Amino acid sequence: MIQGISIYEILTVTTVLFFIGVYGFLTRKNLISMLISVELILNASVVNFVVINKYLYPDMLQGAVYAIFIIAVAAAETALAISIIINLYRQINSVEVKDTEVMKH
Amino acid sequence: MDISYIILIPIIPLVVFLLLGIFNQKIKPGISGYVGVFGLLASTTLSFYAAYQYFFVYGKVDGVFQTFSEKTVWMNFTDTLHIDMGILVDPISVMMLVVVSVVSLMVHMYSRGYMKGDEGYTKFFAFLSLFTFSMYGLVLATNLFQIYIFWELVGVSSYLLIGYYYTKTAAIAAAKKAFIVTRFADFGFLIGILIIGFYTGTFDFETLNNPEGSVILNWAATSFMGLSVITWALILIFIGGAGKSAMFPLHIWLPDAMEGPTPVSALIHAATMVVAGVFLVARLFPMFYFVEDGFALNIVAYVGAFSALFAAIIAITQTDIKRVLAFSTMSQLGYMMLALGVSGYEGHEGVGYMASMFHLFTHAMFKALLFLGAGSVIHAVHSNYLKDMGGLRKYMPITNITFLIAALAIAGVPPLAGFWSKDEILVAAFEHNKLIYYVGVFVAGLTAFYMFRIYFGIFWGKERTYDHKPKESPLSMTLPLIVLAFLSVTAGFIPFSEFVTADKAGFEAHLNYPLAAVATGVGLIGIVLAWIFYKNENSLSDRYAKAFGPLYKWASDKFYFDEIYMFVAKKILFKRVSEPIAKFDKKYVDGTMVGIGNKTVLTSKKIKGIQSGKVQDYAFAFIAGVVVLALVFIYLWPN
Amino acid sequence: MERILFYILALIIVIFAIAAVSSRKMLRSVIYLLFVLCSIAGLYFLIDYNFLAAIQLTVYAGGIIVLIIFSVLLVHHIELELELAKPLKQIITALACLVGIGVILTTIYSYDFKVIENDTAITTADVGSKLLSYDQGGFILPFEVISVVLLAAMIGAIIIAKGKQVEKHENKRIE
Amino acid sequence: MDILSLFIVVPVLTILVLVFTRNLKQARLVSVVGSLVQLGMAINLVFAYLKERAINSDIMVFTKDVVWFEQFNIHYTIGVDGISVALLLLTAIVVLAGVFISWKMYDLPKEFFISLIVLSIGVYGFFISIDLFTMFVFFEIAVIPMYLLIGIWGSGPKEYSAMKLTLMLMGASAVLLVGILGIYFNSNADGGALTFNILEIAKANIPFEVQKLFFPLTFIGFAVIGALFPFHTWSPDGHASAPTAVSMLHAGVLMKLGGYGVFRVAMYLLPEGALHWSWIFIILSVIGVVYGAFSAIKQTDLKYINAYSSVSHLGLVLFALLMLNKTAWNGAILQSLSHGFMTALFFALIGMIYSRTHTRDITKLGGLLKVIPFISVIYVIAGLASLGLPGFSGFVAEMNIFVGAFQQEGLFMRIATILSVSVIVITAVYILRVVGIMLMGPIKNESYLTLEKVTWYERFGILLLLIPIVGIGVAPLWLSDMILESLQPFIQGLL
């Protein structure tokens, strides 16, 4: 519990963060930037898990545990994404989205 | 009277046709000629036998010639309407049998000489047999539909025979024209038949023609645009007849039909097929006469009279002898129509009908003779044009004499055949309608004039230089000429009014001396004029032609009817209807269908852009969709 | 005091998040992300989830950020300015996001959360035993799965990143 | 095995054997044998039918009923009356002639003959079905091989034509399916189970509102394949691109499915709808009749001429069906048969001319009568048959149509009738035009002097088609009476 701060305010922050991530994901033209946006989205949701756990069900641990899982998955995902990006870069010398469109053909 | 053997008369030519047609390649030409001639000889014998039996052995019962018929159902339309096939024996059909047989037999014999060496010899005889079969079927028809069936068959035989020289462009065009113009007329005929079938419930001649029958008594039952439907039907049927008989304005095919071999012209386009129209009107004469006081019959009379005059004027100016004869035929057919048109029904009233049939009979003889004679001449000089002929009387005595007889006959010089029949026609016209009578007399004069114009042109006048000396045709060709000449002289003495009349009762015909004198006088004037103009080569004719100026030009160009029809057919139907329709079909109808297809492809191409393969676009759609759905479910439909 | 801290952290999170998604230099946006992550760790400290905060710092701020920075350095020229989306697209996206924010916030605010006042702090031991517990509510199975996933991801990452450069060879051969 | 199912089984067996053939010789031998057996069965069926009819007064005879999809009450119900018997005979003859005409099909012969016979299965099945759904299935079976046959063995813009044809027919099928389902879901007006059986549905009184709604759908769905204006445009392109045998089968048989379907389904099951809508379809069909004929005048490609002539002739079929009386219907069926034989013959001849001269452009042809007399003479005969000359089947059919149409009183009907009668003139124009330009006249190209003479198999195929044309034309009574008798129950349903 944060003294004087209701759950609404925290959720507001995470919502804003989430949509900033979405915005970034949709507008950035670069794979790494998109990855960064995804991290933002993930973090927004992690915070939600944690906060709801803390505020609504303080005697439980599920939220926290899920947060850990999400962080772990995020780490794995990032590692894979990065490796793909690097591989892609080797192949086409670019990490711009528009250059990766060859994949759809 | 037993009429069953009459069925053989048409069957024999049919069998000959099938034989010659199927084994076309295998039969030697000489044999095929004999097969044709002997087949027809059998038919002719039977025809004469039938005529003898009918008129003399069986004769009249209660003063009236009986009608015999035998028929079997060929196809059912409804419970009442059906097409029968059968034979109908009455005075005109027996008379027509004789006419067709005689002329056809002569033409068959003649063709053996005329067509000698032609590669399509067998084919020619096959077609002739087909035609003869169809013509027999036509004259023996028991009902309107049967007559229509054979009507079409003679049409197609005519087509095949006109187009016999199928490598000649003119012949192809002429054949096509003949078929299509008559087909157009048949369109009217068919509609007429349909009307009659619907309103009277029968196609059968005996029922239709019965003066006491319900058809004639109830003609006024339904009317359309001021006339009874039956009158309309008769007018339409007359259009069909006018097409076949080359009445104005459906005459344009006949002169062109002369592109066919000359025997064909003699048989089909002079003696038999073209009189089918006259025969048709005669066949339905009681209907024409009784329905609506003969309204339709008046039309027949005027059309006939006008055609007679019109054709005679054109005939004067033509230089192709076959065309002169063609217009002469048209003119004489007009005469026959005219006679039917002014005829009454009973007793001496029916003199027009009798005269028409009589003229049909005599005309068949002398016109066939004229054509065959012309064919003989053409055979000798290898040209159709007057300018290539002259002074042939020395080389071709038989042809000369027979042609002269025929010309005198058609000019109406007594006592040849044409005199008697023409006289009766003029009597009928005089009694009925003075205007038509005057036209008739004038045409008689014109006929004599143009006939002798070509006679003098061919056999007299200056000799031309010929490639090789013209010589008389072989016996196979001259024999028919002699036979026909004999008939042209004697046919007039047949007491026709005893046998062939509208009411089938017969009457005493008397020569009307004043009228006969007038007609003969006019004919002689025509001959004398022709003598003056054409006996020796002189410039008189040219000067007079100049004097008439544009009239002469119009007449020699056949009053531009060909051009008008060509304009309608080519410029209007072809260019303004057919071509736009074809384009319309390609562009709009097909275009619409193709357009629908193309639009689908186009739309799909556009929609395809949505499926871009870009994750961001999908994500955007996803987010936007979620937001919209959320909005919808939260605010629009909260529950 | 905590309130102020929270507002500061919230402010940092929002501002740097925006900066991270709008900066035209890639390395900078990574660093901005780092700030955001650290602030989130601060949030965890504020609600007494120290263990989580530590993880956030080590794994995220420490591990992932470093990874991203490496990759940026590997594939990118530092001075390169990033391409931005078309203005129209930016505006539309922004509008959609704003509407989304609006929708979600109204939903959140219209919902009455049953908040339980508490001061419980989670110890690392609690989390540890929960993760490895076989009992009801234990997370041993997901934990194992996650471990395998992580391992697989790691191996996969290595293999993918190593690559074979097959196509390049082929291209050369063709050239 | 009952006498009708054999019509499905024998072709299937033929196909099974065909699969194991290795070359053209074997393939065509098997096909010829198979089609000959089918023809034998069809002829046998005619006699069996006449015999059965004498003692059996049901609407359909030789019926058989097997459920094949219980849930929707779909049956494999088959049976024939005089009309289907006649059409089956037509199909058998045209298929056999088609096989003979494809004697020299060197490209993928096995596949070609298999597709051809699959098509014939569809047609046979269509003609013997009494169950709407089964009928529809066979309809589709008949349509789909067309795509392959034109797309693979065609000439010219074949993919385009094949696609156009298939799409338009499929579009029509979609409309038709809606119509059929509409009928199905209203087939229990008197209560009871929904049914696809035509005879059962005919007994139920489908409400007028429903008929009004679904008649146009059913009619158009079938009429598209019967080349109803303005949905005819697939046919010229399709015919032009199709190989000879396919054109024959298509114009000769497949297009008949339209008229037959209209008659069997639209008219029979939805008579009040037919009465309600007939005026608009009469207008369309009369336009089709006259318009097709006028279009044909202008074409220079033989196949296009023939295709437009088909539009005109089949327009008459639809026109006659809409006249709603026995005579006109008899005419419609006869016209279907007659047109089937005639166009098949035409396309066969066109194929022969094309295979010799390598052109179908009549302006490039000329004087063929001299060089290939047999083919040319038959072409003239076919032309004369097509323009309705007495002695050929066309005349018999047309006269029935015209007399029947004239039974309908009223100015509108009269005008429509007279317009459609006028086609006898226009037909003469385009037929004689072709004959004049192509067969008569001087020989336009020296290479024509050495054209190959007609071969025995071509002769056989031609005669096979010519005999029925002349047969019907000379002695129409037995056929026309057989059809008239079968029409009786239908006309009673209408009144």
C-alpha cells in the first residue's frame, strides 16, 4: 500500500503506460524500437498484476509470482527477438520493418 | 373414285431424288438423266390417268365435281389442331398435276441436252426431282400446313437450283435473295396460318372452303383494327402467295433468279413454282370471296393489276432476254391474280377464277416454251444479251418457229392458247372493274410489244459475229420445244370452263367478240410497233427511249426497287440493326458481365492491401477493433 | 511523502515512456526505457515488494536493457536518425490510443474495487516457497515450464543469432 | 440394378476402365464402347418406357428411391417420363458422336475422355433425378468438367472463356440454390416433413407469396445455362474456345439442362409464380430470340455465329415454356431435342472444317463445296434444318412453339409471338450468308485444294446426328405424342 495513493491512480499510470507502448508499437518503424514498446506494454501489465495483488488480495502471492513469470518470459522473448534481429540484420543489412516485408512473399 | 394411286405421283420423284442424291458420286451422268426422265414419265402418265379418271370417268355428281381426300395425321398440336399429310383431289389440283407433270417432263428431257457435260449433272437431276416432288406435294396438299411445308420445300429447291452454279457470285446472291425474300413473305403466310388455325380451329381446306361451313359463315366473329381477323389472315396468306408469285413489291427476287440454269427458269420461275401463289389464292378462293364481301380479294385484284402493268413496263427496257421473260412472267402472274381478284363464285360469275386457272395452264405451256427456246438460243450463242444476238432464224429454224408460236401465244393472237385465256380474263375484268380492265388491255399491248421486241432482236435483225457458228440444238432439246409448241397452239381449245370453276359446277363459256377484238387489236398493234422498231436495226428505238427520258431510265433500272431493298437490307438492317446489336452485345451485355468480374478482381486487389503482412497494421486493426468493440459493448449495448 | 514519491515516479514513467517511443535516436530511447524500468522498480519498492523490485532491476534494467543496447550497437549506427511514421498515421494511432485510454479509465473508475488496507510485505522466502510448492496453489509446474522455456529460448537465441549465412554464400556464388 | 441407375453406373465404370488406359487408341476404344453401351441403353429405355407407359399411368415410371442424407430428407430419387427419355436419348447420341469427333485427341486423351464422361454423368443424372437436391448435385457435376475441358483442351483465350463460363454458371447455380432451398423450406405447406421430392412438392400448395419470391430465382438460375438474354454472354466465348466435342456436348446437351430445369422445377412447382412473372421473362426471351439472330448476322467466326444462333433458338425454348400450354411446351421440348442434334452437328462440322483449314473466319473461307463436298453438303443440310425447313426437326419444333404461342390471347402475347416468328426470316439470312460465303463461291485459298477428305469416323459421327434430325422431321408423330402425353400431368397442375 502506498500511503494516500488509491488503486485508481496506479491503474491510471499503468493504463497510460500501456497505451504509450501500443502507440510506440504501432508507429515505430524499427524492429528494436518495437521491441522497446513491447517491453513497455509488458511492464504495464506486470505492474497491474502486482498492484492488484497488493491492493485487493494482500494475503495471496499469485500476482507476484505471475509477475516473475512474465519477467522471465519477457527475458526469453527479448533474447530471442534480439537474436532474430541480429540474424535478420546479417541477411538484409537492415532492421527496418519495411525491409522485412520480403518475408510475406 | 379410287385415288390411292395418286400418292405415287409425288412419291416417284422423291425416290428418284433420294437415289440420285445419295448415290450422287456413283451414278454415271447418262444414267441419272434417264432415271430422272423415266421417273417423271411415270408420274406424268399417272397424272394424265388421274385427270382422265377424274374429269371423264368419274365426272360430275349432281352437276358438281367431287372433292376426294385421303389423309393421315402427321403431327398433333392440340386436341383439335393437327397437321395432316394427304392428298386432295379436286379440279384445280388435278389440273396442276397435269401442268407440273408436262412442264417438268419437258424440262427434264430438255436438260439432258442442255446440261450435258456439266459436272453436277446428277445433282441437277436430283434437285429437279426434289422440286417436282415438292410441287406435287404442294398442289395435292389437304390443309394449310401441308401446303406451307411443301411451299418451303419448293422454296429451298428453288434456292438450290438458282445457286446451282455455286461458284458464280451473282448466282449465290440471287439464290440467297430469292430465298430470303420469299421467306419474308412466308413469314406473313405463317402468321396467317396461325391466325386461321387459332380462330377457326382447323387447317383443313375442305372445312375452311365449305361455303356453308362455320368458317365462312362466322367470319365476322372477331375483328381487329376494323377488319375481321379472317380477312387479316387472308391478306397475310396472300402476302405469302405474292412472295412466291413475285407480286409487287416482293418481286425483286424473280429477275435475279434467272442466274440459275435456263431449264430451271423454265420449270420453276415461269411455269410452276411461281404460280404457287396464284394456286394458293385459288385454293382458298371461297374464303377470299365470302369473307367480308371479298375485301381481301380486292387487294389481290389491285396488286395483280399493278404488278402486271409494272412488270410489263420494265420488261420493255431490259436487254437480258431471260430478264425480259422474267418480267413477262411477273406480268402474266399479275394477270392471273387480277383475274382471281375480279372473279365471282357461282356459275358464269366465276369466269375470272376459271380464266385465271386457264391462263395459268396456257401460260405454263408457252412460257416454258419461251424459256426453253431462250435457253436454246443462249446455248448456241453463250450470252444472255440481246446485243449479242441477231439473225439467228437461219441457224436455228426449229427454235425460231417454236419461239414465234410462243410469242404469238403470249401476245394473245387467235387462235393460240394465250388468246383464249387472256380473253376470258379481260371479260371478267370488264364485268367487274373497268379500271382493271383498261390496265389489262394496256398490258396486253405492252406484252405483245416487248415479246416481239426480243423475238425480232434474236431471230431477225443484223447478224452478229459469233465465236463459232450457232447451230440448232440437239433433238433432246428441240423435241420438248416442239411438244410445248404444239400444246401452246392447242391448249386454248380445251373447254376449261367445263372443268375448272370456282363452284366446281362448270358453265358454258362464250367468246365475247367485241372484247376479244379489242384485245387482239391491241396485241397486233404491239406486234406491229415492235416490227417497225426492231425488225431491222434502226435508231428509232433509241430515239423513243430518249424521248421518254428519265422514265426509260427508271424502267430499265427496274424503278430502283433492288436499290431500295438493298438499302433497307444492307444499310438499315445490317448496318443500323445488326451491327449495333453485335457491338452492344460485346460492349454492354458482355461488358457488364465482364465488368462484374473485373470489379470483383479489382475489389479484391484493394482489399488485399489490408492483409499487408505488416504486424503493425494488424496490431493497429486489433487495437482499434478492441477499442471499438469495447465502446460498443460498454455504451451501445450495455447488456 | 510516499504520495509525492509516487507522483514523481509516475511522472518519470509517463514522460520517459513517451520519450522512449518518440525519440529518433535509438540508443536514447533504450536509455529512456531504462529509466522507465527503474521507476517501475521504484513502484515495487513503494508497495513493499522488494524481491520483485530487485528482479525488475536485475533482470530488466540489468539484463534486458544491456542486451538491447548490445544489439543496437551491433546493428545500428549511433548517429542514424530513426524514420518516423507518417504524421497522419501517428495522429490516428494517437487518437485510437487516447480513446482506448479513455475507455479503460472510465471502466476502471466506474468499478468499485474492494481494497483491503494492509501492510504485508512479501519476503523472498515466501515467494521462493510458493514457487517450489507442490501443494494447492503451488507453482512448481509453471516454474519448471518457465525454466525449460527459458533454456529453450536461450539455446534458440544462440542458434538463431549464430546463423549460417547460407543465403549470403549463395548470393556470392550467383554473383 | 435398375434400368435408370445404369445410366450413372455405366459411365462410372467406363471412367474406371479409362483410368487404366495408356494411350489414345485404348482411351478412345474404351470411350466408344462405353458410349455405345449408353446409346444402347437409351434406345432400350425408349422401348421399355413405351411398354411401361401402356400399363402404368404414374407421372414418372421406373422410379426408385434411396435415402442418402437423412437429416435433410435428401433422397436419390429417380424416374423418367417421356420428356426425360427423349432427352436421355439425345444425350447418349451426342456423347457418342462427340467421342467419334474427338478421334484424334492427341493431348492427354485419357483425361479428356474422362472429363467428357464425367460431364455426361452429370447430364444423365440431371435428367433422371426427381429429387431437387440430387438434381442440383448432378447439375454441378455437369458444369464443373466444362472448366477443365475448355481450360485445358481449348483454343484461343481459353482460360478467359473457361473462367467466364464457369463463373457465370456458378453464379447462376448460387441463385438457383437459393431458389431450391426456398422451395424446400416451403414444401410442407400442408404440414409434414420438408422434402426435396419434386412430385411431393407439386402436391403441396406452396403459398403464392413464396412462389412470387422464388420463381424468378429458380427461373434465372436455370435459364442462365439456357442462355437467357442478357445472361448469354458466356456461351459465345465458351463455345469459341472449347474443343469440338465439348462445344457439341455443351450446346447440344448441357444448355438443355436450362430449359428442362425451368420446366421441371420452376414451372411445375411454382406455377402461380410463373404466371405472375411470365411477362418479364417473355420480354427477355423474345429479345433473346430476335437479338441472338441479329447478332449472328454480323459475326464472322463460325462458332460465334453458331453460339448466337443457339441463343436465338434456346430463347425460343424459354419463350415456349413461358407460354404455359401444352402445344408450346411440346414445342419447347422438341426444340431442345432438335437444337441439340443440330448444334452438335454444326459444331462437329465446324470442328472438321477448322481442323482442315485452320481458320473459322468465314471471310477467309470459300468454295468449300468443291473441295470437301461431304462436309459442305451436310453443313448446308444442317443450315436448312436450323432455319426451320420442313422435313427436319427444327420445323416440327418451331411450328409447335408458334401454334402454341398463338393460343395465348391478348395484344402483348400476339406481339411477342409475331416477333418470335419473325426469327424464321432472320435465321435464313445468317444461315444463307454463311453458306454463300463459306461453301459456295470461288475457292479462296489454293491450299484448300488439297484438303483431307472426310474420314470414316467423322462420317459416322455426322450421320449419327443427322439421322435423328431427319427422323424427327419426317415422322414426328410418335415422339411428339410421347412428349404430349407426359406433359398432361404438368398442364393439369397449371390449370
